[in-house]
Amino acid sequence: ESVADMVPWMALLPLLQQQLQCVKAGLFFVNSFVLLMVLGPAMWHQWINVDAANSNFFYSITLLLGVWYTILLTHLLRLTALLDHRLAGKRLELDVDDLDDDVDSCSQEAAVDGSTAAEAVDGKSKDA
């Protein structure tokens, strides 16, 4: 996979602006994405053009990219569920204690009355 394969779905990321504001592992996602986008073509080049590596190197990078997709999708879906419950004024009861940290970190961005995070931030900046 290359960066050109990522552009269509990356163009949809602004639709998830509220969720992206609440991501705690943003540095992890950005750095790992850059690393995989550099290593993917490099391993393919070593395997096909230079013939210095075998297909296992390229295969491992594609597996890691699949894991990255899964982690990102799971994280964004969980944040979407938490924000939807928060905006509806409901408390989401979960068994895992560490998930509540995301709700606390997003409490400033997501208003309970149904307004978006951008409106909440704009309201704070107008008051200041």
C-alpha cells in the first residue's frame, strides 16, 4: 500500500472532528502511520528491485498496517459511541475502568446540550 491508497479515506477524517479532538494517542497514530508509509515502499523496493530481501519483510509491513487500521477504527468507533452517549445526556456504563478517561478528556469539547465540540470551543473563545 502507498500514500495514494490512503488518500480517499483520509479525506473523510475531517468528518470525525469531534472524535479526533478526543484521541489521546494521536502521536502514536501519526508516527506509526508515517513509519508504515516509509517502510512499506522501502521493503517492496528491497524485495522487487534490489532482490536483497524476501517477501516476508513486505508481508510483515502489510500485516502491521492492517493492525494499525484495526486499532484506529476501534478507537474511533469507541470514541463515537462515548460522544453520542455524552451528547444524549446518558452515562455509558462500561466494565472497563480506563474507558472513562476518554469521557473526562472530551468533556470540555462535547457539550451535553447537543451542540458540537466546535460550537462549544467557539462559545468559549467568544466569552473570553
